[in-house]
Amino acid sequence: MGFFYWNAFCIFLINFVPMKTMRYFIVLFILFTFSAKAQVMHCGYDFTSYVVLDVHEAGKKENIKNLRITIVDSLGNDVVNKANKYSYNHANEPMVFTFNYKIGDDNKRLTEGGTAAKERWFFPYAKDNYLLSVNNTFPADSFQIKIEDVDGKENGGKYKTIILPLYSYNIYILCSNESQQAGMKFGRKMNKPIDVVLELE
């Protein structure tokens, strides 16, 4: 298809455009071609967004480890990702947050305490935070976030279970077209972790 258009364009130039102005048409055509190709290039996070949580105790900056954090419905029941309806990961499983981790030169997860020359966070838009991958059509406003301390006092104390509302502007929208960007303008500005403060029982 592209070859056909290029031939038609060349025939048009040769027959109808003076030699002096032909170069401008060629430059415009090349720019248009590269622009069209750029629009179909894929972003590394195509169709994927993230929910990121910074969960800590009052007055402390460190995230509390070993928490079970899930997406729940209005009754507090775990939301199951049936047939990848809400996320492209972990089909038919409850939507459970994981703790961000570092990867090495080979893009594989580093072991606890391990180092690498080019180590970086798996999800680069967050540091030591909890995160959950969701698709761009995830209906955040329909759900809530449940945070439970499941390891007792091993992570520094037994923390109270809380349930928080979730909003569309809490979602990290990473790849979108212009219309989506316009519709999510406020949400995109909010691209930062949800700050959660837990209390000890």
C-alpha cells in the first residue's frame, strides 16, 4: 500500500509540479511518513496502567513490608481477574499488589541484597512501593483497596486492617492517545503513589 502511494506521489510531482517547488513537496511527504510511523510505534506500557501505594506508619518513611493488599468490591470481597478482564497478568486470580523490586543487567529480578552494574526498579515510576498492573479500561471507581497485616508482628507490629476508596485519578496512565490524555488530564497529573498511613492495633 505504501509503495502504491509513493508511486502516485512521484507521478504527480513529475507531471504537475515545477522543479523549483518539487523539493518542498518531497520534504513534506517524508515528514508526514515519519510522523505516521511514529504514531503506530508501541509504548512499553501499551494498554497497561498501574496503581501504586506508599504504605507506612505515621512519622516514618519506610514502606511496611509483607502486607496483603488487594482490590475488593463494595462488600470487601476480593476482586478476581476473570479471563484477564481487569489486568493482563494473573488471570482468574484475586488482584493482589506486589512489592516493587530491582532488576539487573539481564532484566531479571535481583535476589535480596543482590547488586548489578545496571540495577534499576522493575517499575521505574515507583521506588520501594506496592504496585498492581491493570489495563487501561480498569473501572477504578467501582472498587476499593484492602490492606491487611498477615504476618503478625514480624514486620514491625500488628497493623489494623483498612479499606480505602479507589479513584480513576489514582491510576498511573502511562500510554494513551490524545483523546485519552485529554479525558484523564487530572488523573495523569496525579501520577504519584497513594499515601497510606497504617496504625498499630
